[in-house]
Amino acid sequence: MKSCLRLLLAVWLAAAARAADRETLAQFSTIPALLAGLYDGEWTCAEVLTNGDLGLGTFDRLDGEMIVLDGRCYRARSDGTVSRVAAGEKTPFASVTFFEPDLVLTNLVAENLAGLLAALDARLPSLNLAYAMRMDGAFAYVKTRSVPPQQKPYQPLTEVVKAQPTFEWRTVRGTLLGFRCPASAKELNVAGWHLHFITTDRKHGGHVLDLCLTNQTAQLDVTPNLRQTLATNSTFLKLDLSGDSTEAVKKVEK
């Protein structure tokens, strides 16, 4: 009898652990490490996808923008095109979660990206939690960027994005997705919103710089848990990550 009870308890605990894990933002590396030029891939896309079915990041040598949607991993290259990524491709930075919406925000209207972010923030129950967001539909305008693969010695990310190619689409259908992290996470991830875009035909996309939309609906998943996996290579171990990355993040995001 006791052995049966122990087995039932073990099963219940395992199920509870899996449920909690689905309310987690799984992060690989840190934004300061990426800003410092740590671009060598450390984790495979297969590893990333075991931790979530929606998210974003980048690739080995910073070769394009990562878009994880519906459990598939895509790369938006520096020419604006998108393609599926093989499981063995590596990433130096990624954030994913299992997307299960808790909130639905309707009738969103924004003339630009700043307006959308302000509208979203105004309707969130708290700014002290992390959220995953997905928005599907028609967009009047979307502007994205991606960066080409880099060569060693790597420049800091603030220098790389100075020559970033940008792309614009008007009257385009697709999915806007990403995360909002609280201010308390500023030395781990991007504090505030970090969004990527992919077209419905999965042929174009990238990191979002600006947009315009009317009458849109956003689905949001509250992700109160954070699990971080750090690199163990010698370059990461020797990095000085003690500085404040706030201004550098602003330059890179915009």
C-alpha cells in the first residue's frame, strides 16, 4: 500500500513539475554576454526547442534572427528572407517558452512600435512579471532588421548593428511575437519588449524596429518563472559582465 502511495506521489510531483515548467521563460546565456560579442553558438536548436515552442534569439556568429513559432525554428537572414533551421544549428542566445495564453487584448491600434508597446503596457496586470506575446493578422506596416554573420575578432553588438540591413513591408500578414521582461531582469535579458516578426508564408521577417496596425488582438502568456542556462566556455568565463548594459540595449534594440 505504501509503495503504491509513493508511486502516486512521485507521478503527481512529476506532473506538477512539468506544469510549472510550462510557465517558465527558458533563457540561454545573457544579454550582456551577447552585447560583449559572445557570438559563438553554445546550444543546438534542438536543445532550445525542448524548452519551448515560441521565442526568439540569434545564431552562431550572429548569423540572422531566430524566430521560434509553433515549435519550429526559423532564421531571418541579413537579406530579409526566412528559412527553417536544422536541429543541429547552434545559438549563443535564445529565449523560449511553451505558449499557453492567459490574456487576450483586443482592439489594439498603433501608429508606430512605441505606441503599441505603450498600449500593451497600459493593459497588463503588472509590469513586474514576464510575458510572452503572439499577435497574428494583417499589419499596415512592418520594419525589421537582421545582421550578417560576423568574423573574429568580433565587434560589440552596438557596432555590428550600425551596418544592419533593414526591410519594410506594407499591408503584410504575419505573426508578431516575443517577450516583455520586467526591469528587474535588465542584466539577464532585454528589459521591456523584444519582438520579432515572420510573414504568414514564412518567407520574410526579422527583429522588429517599427510597425503600424489597426484593430489587432494580442495573446499573452504570463511566465512567472525564469530558468537560465549559462555558457561554460572559456570566453564566457573570462568576460567582465559587471557593467550596466541599459544604454547598449537601447542602441541595439532601436
